[in-house]
Amino acid sequence: MAGAKNHDFHILPPSPWPMLTSLAALWLATGGLMWMKDANHGMWVFLSGLAATLFCMASWWVAVVREAKAGDHTPVVQLHLRYGMILFIASEVMFFVGWFWAWFDFALFPVALQVSGEHASVVEVVQNAVATFPPKGMEVLNAFELPLLNTFILLLSGTTVTWAHHGLIHNQRGGAMKGLWGAIGVGENDVVKKGLWLTIILGLIFSCIQAYEYAHAPFVFGKSNYSSAFYMATGFHGFHVIVGTIFLMVCLLRAYQGDFTPRQHFGFEAAAWYWHFVDVVWLFLFVVVYVWGSAGAPVHG
């Protein structure tokens, strides 16, 4: 692959991954529809489409990393990569706007529902019934126990990833160090690796606490508009935390390989942006879903 020229732009060989990823995503969506419609082999079409999509995504990202190592990410290319990441995060914002919209719709204009049907899959509106949100008698999670703890964890993780980013910009990567940090190859003044390690650990703790919360929640998905909106909003956020944690793990691996420099580290910067986005969404979820949306309902436990 050709290296950077004297100007700020040059043409790279055409990449097959954008087209292949699009086809794999179509394959995945088709399989999902077949599975939901109970079509023959729908589950296997979905799973094979998922595997193909993940393979294409990973291959595409590997190609981008190779381009960066080859010096192909000139200042102009890095600027456009930033534009792309900003637009991606903007699309994610609108994704969560949909779930918040549904939550506010249910909370401000509640309707009385009852679940009927042989497999509890049919929801009917109860006429002339007094509607409340959350539904009358439903127990909710205490916002000031595990959800508050997770809020502190994510806020702390936002601080540690910012610390790592600051260390990278100022090239704070020192020599050998004894003890636990030295055992995992972290230098005495290596702020980048320390910050990334701490952020990843905090992200994993957050996911474990949320899994424990789901396992002990007093309500299940699909039994009411409250429970459905709750699990969709918080569940998709939890998925984004897992994705962001994997993103940071890749950055940590690249940091050990010496891929980042104070002048060229967009991969790390993109991961930090994404993690801060996850933090901000959680703050809205904590206030709107756990505190405001559950006010007045009996607390579980």
C-alpha cells in the first residue's frame, strides 16, 4: 500500500469492505425478518448473516488500522474520519431519541393495558380504566441503589479515559515499573495504558452490575408498556457500553503495539468520543427512567 505523499491527499486502492459489509447487513436483516416470521431456517440465516457482518466489520477496521500504520491517514483524511465519527454519533443520538420519545409518550399519556391471549402475546386497551405510569401495583427498582452506583462508575470512567487521552496528547509514557502495573507492561508514567486499563475495568463492572440488576428486577420484558420501554432503553444502552468497552480494548492493544502518537491517534479519540456519548446517555436514562419515570411507585426490596 502506498505511503503518504508530499500533499495532504492521495488515492488508495478501492476497498471491497464497504460493499461486502452492506451485503452482509442485508443478509442479517433478511434472516432477522425470516426468524421473526417463523420461516424455515430463519434462525440460521440470521446467525450466518450476523457472522458475516461481524467478519466484514472486523476486516474493514483492520484495513483502516493498516492504512494508519502505513501513513495514509494524512491531516485531511483524519479530518474526514472525524466528520464520519461525528455523524455516526449523531445517528446514535437519534436512535436513543426514539426510545426516550416512547418513554415520555407512555409516561405523559398512559393507557390502561392488559395482556391476553394463549401465550400472553396480545395486548388490549382496557376501556374506562384509570391509567397510571408505572402501572398500578408495579414495583420498580430503587434509583438510588445500583443505578446510582452505576452512574458514579460511568462518570469515573469518563474521567479515566480523558486522563488517558490527555496523557497521549502530552506523550506521558514512562519507563518500566514494578508491581501490578509492571506485570501487565505498564510504565511508571504511562498514563495512556493506566487510563485505558481503568476505563475498561470500570466498563466491565458497569455491565456486571446491570446484568445483576436485570436478574433481580421485579418485572419482566413485555408485560407492560413500562417494562418494555425500560428494558429497550436501558438494554440498548448496556449494549453500547459493551461495544464501547470492546472499542477501548482494541485501543489498549494498539497502545501496547505503539500505534498511537501525539499527532496521530484518531482511533483512540473516536473511542473516547463514543465513551463520553455513552456516559451522557446514561445520565439522561438515570434521571428520566430511574428517577422521574418511576416516581410514586412502590420500590422493590
